[in-house]
Amino acid sequence: MDDVHDALRVLLIEDSPEEAELVRAMLGESAGPKLHVEHVMRLEEGLKRLKGDRVDVVLLDFSLPDSSGLASFEKTREVAPHVPIVILTNLDDEETAVLAVREGAQDYLVKDTNRQYLELLPTVIERVMRERRAHTEKRQIEIRMDEAEAKYRFLVEQIPAITYTASLDTPGKLLYVSPQVSQLGYSAEEWISEIGALRSHVHPDDKARAAEALDRVRAEGKPLRCEYRLLNRANEARWFLDEAALVRNEAGEPLFLQGILVDITEEKQVEEELRLHRHYVGDIVTMRTSQLEKKIAILESANGNLSAEVLALKRSNTAIQKYADRLEDMYNGAPCGFHSLDRDGAFVQVNDTELSWHGVAREKAIGRIKFADLLAPGSRKIFEESFARLIEGGAIRNLELEIAHEGGAGVVVLLSANAVSGPDGRFAASRSVLVDITDLKGGSRGA
């Protein structure tokens, strides 16, 4: 019984008992995989059998008492669309058999008078099954790639920055841009369909400098870090930090450009205020510059990880599986905190980095603890007021908070958050990123 389960199950639909015995004998002597042959004499019996236990391959005679020709193939395929079918035909039906192959049959053999077709039968079955396994494995790889791509998109489309990839073959051609480009008043589809979309929206005064920086990273392969203004649909300028690098294959050949655009308009406005108030320049500029450098370091780390994960999608099935496994580690091990809160401010999702700041286990945090309850008293009130505005349709940008900690000194962070709406258009959850700026404060201080 075990041999039957281990063997490939062949359903032979053949009205000639003598021919069926010859087929059984030939397949039984095959040096290839074990084959268990089950024989029926009519198409109606074969179709009933196909609705029962597993069948791995069908050998279908084209001259049956209750059906013939292409109609037999079509009925069989309708009942078992995923089972390979090999046609057995006489010389006068060979043209019809060829047509069946064009319609989806895996192969056909002509019953010659010398019965040489029997010698070819084991080889044909082995090849057909090998092709079916390859097709199944390919489909499984495609499913894994789709799952990995979905996880990648979920990650990059939740951070408060615009992520993009650009072609090296066609300068200015974007292969992908995240939905966050909507903050400029455009859809991702508009930018992807327009060659040179990114460059065409650069402020005229910054165009030459930005183009030179982008061309240099293509020519020299060195990472890009450039600040310039982009014009939104209303022709209003916003400052962005463009952090990008070339993604290469295993041979070191460049594949495409991977980048992140971070809105630094508020930082630029602060710099302008500092220029007008020279006596505050020393302390404040040092602080803001350090904050910006920390953000850049975070972006460099995130961009390197994202580039590595995109490259992994181009590799073998093993690399694809590793990529899918590393996505969760990339979220949890990021150098900044990520969390999602429900309407009550309780944790829906939080990464390991932020959990370490709170000193709280994941199972105790999710759905049980409010983020505000983990803040220092002064910061708690500031956050609750900002979170209330976020629920009403606002946003949080660079909100300075102190995370309370048993033993004294807490962690000082900058929090930025976007609101995620549910099907009814109302607030469903927040997506937040937290950057540790404790060192900039010389340790913690009361919020």
C-alpha cells in the first residue's frame, strides 16, 4: 500500500485491454520513478476517477467508445485542469493530437504498428512530471516574491518619507515611488509615467546643483546626499534631503538607484530664524545640526537595508526566502523606534528598539498599555494634546518627548506620526517613527 502512495499515479483511459496490458508492462519495467497504473476503458469512467483520489498524469486514448478526438481532451481538462495529459492517438488522428497540444495537452504519442511508442512512454511521462514540478516550484517562488514585495512596500510606505527607485538605463525614469509623494499633490502613477518627473519639479534655483549631484552618483557610484527644494502642485517650494545610493548585483554591476526624500522644510525655517538671531547661533545651530546628522545616519542605515532587500528579490529562491525572513528583523532592529497606536492611544504594533527604551515586554504592551502612560509627566500632557489633533486630521512632526524609565534618566526622542484612516474615513491608527536624541540633550531632561 505504501508503494502505491509513493509511486506516481497514472490514469490510463484506453478501450483496448491488450494495449493497456502492454502499457502496464512497459511502465512497470521503467527504470525511472515508480509508476502505479490504473486502467479504465471509457471516458466517463475516467472522469469519475479524476474526481476522486490524486492522479499525477493522464494517458488519454483519442478513440474511445463514448468519446473521441479533441472533445475527449476538452472534457478531461475541464474536470482536472491541473493534471498533465498525454494523448495516445492513431496515425489518422495525429493532426487532432497536435491541436490538443496547442490547447494545453503536455504531449502526444502515435500508436505505431510496431508499438515503438511504448518505449518512449516512460521518458515522456518523466519529462512531463519534471516540467510540472518546475512549474509548481516557479509558482511558489512567485508567491514568495509577491509576499516579500508586499512586506517591503508596507515598510517603506509607512515611514514619513518618500521612497523611490530610478532607472540607470533611462535617466530620470522612476521605477517606483511611494504613495507619500502625495504630500506634493501628485500621485505615484503620475511621477512613474513621466520621465524626469523628479528633476522637473526641482526649484529652478536648485536645478543645476541637484542635477549635478544625481549625475555624479551615476558616474562615480558614490552615495548621494543633497538638499534641494521641490515644487508641489500649487507651485509652493518644500525643502527635501535626498539620500540615495546605487544598488548592485552580485557581480558589482549597478542595477538601479535607490533613494529616500525627507521633508526638512521646518529645519530650514529654523536655520533662517537662527541667521536672523545671531546671538543664538552657537547653541541652537549645534543642536539642530546634530539632530539632522542623526536623521541622516538613520536614513543611511535604512536605505542600505532597503537596497539590500530589493537586491535580494533578484536572487534565487533561497535568497528570496531569506529576504522575507529579514523584513521583520529590519523593522524590529531599526536604529529608531516604530509604533502604531489605536484611537485610545494603546499600542497596536511596536518594534523591538522602542520596547527596549520602555523596558516593557511585547505581550504586555500590545493592546494593554497606552504610549502616553510610558512618558514623563510633562511629556505626557504635550503628547496627549498633539495626539488629539492627529485624530482630528492633523499630523505630528518632530515632537520632543521624554520616555520615563525606572531608575531615573529617561530617553529623549523626536516623534513624527501620520494618521491612517479606516474604510469609513475616520481615524483608525497612527504610524509613528521615534528618533533617540538623548545624547543631544547631554542625557535626559524633564519634558
